[in-house]
Amino acid sequence: MSAVATTGIVGKPHTRTYQAAAAGQLRGLVLVQGANDSTLATAAAANAVPIGIQEESTIYAGDPVSAVLWGEATAIAGAAVNAGQYVVSNAAGQLIASTAVGDNVVGKALSSAALAGDEFVILVSPFIR
């Protein structure tokens, strides 16, 4: 019997396409509402109210950006994260462990990240803790 994969994305996430608010938005970072209804920006504040996770990097402002609104996505850690922890944004749009009631949770880590900049799998399911 073959081994069961425990890393990587499983299933098709719920996504929606918007426009990038700025040039050079990177995949795996937290997205927040932009200046209008059709744009999303990378989170620039810790504990920002999330829309989702950016699926692919963009080059120019106005480029199409696919946001994972719910489901599994690849995310970028801002510090060590353990599987099972709820995560929030840091000021760079990366994900860190949630530590307080009232946090704007982006979702739950399904895999771990040892260092800032590491990729891990998250179940995107925004809520206020």
C-alpha cells in the first residue's frame, strides 16, 4: 500500500479574481481590501482584516490576482508556525501564530514552518478569534 501524502494542497480552493493594488505582490501572502471593490493589496499591518491568500505573484499594479478565499493554500511564514495553530498576518503580509482573543485569524496551519520565509499549507477560513 502506498503512503498517504501529508503535504501540499488537497482539493480545489474557493478563489476569486481581483486586480493587484500595487506592483510586485507576492504569492502566499495575506490579502486585504484595496482602495476600491476590485483591488486587493498585501497586508501592511499586523493582525490586518484578511480577505484571503494570494495564489500567484503579480508584476504590475492592475494585474489579475487570484485570492484563495476559503480552502487550502500555500502561505509564507513570518516566524515559526506549528501545524494546528491559528495564524494572523504580520506587517509584511506573512503569517504568524495567533496569540490573543480578538485576533483577525486568516486560517489554520495544516503543516509547519520552521523559519520566517518558509512555505506551509494553510486552511484559509477567516474569522475573529
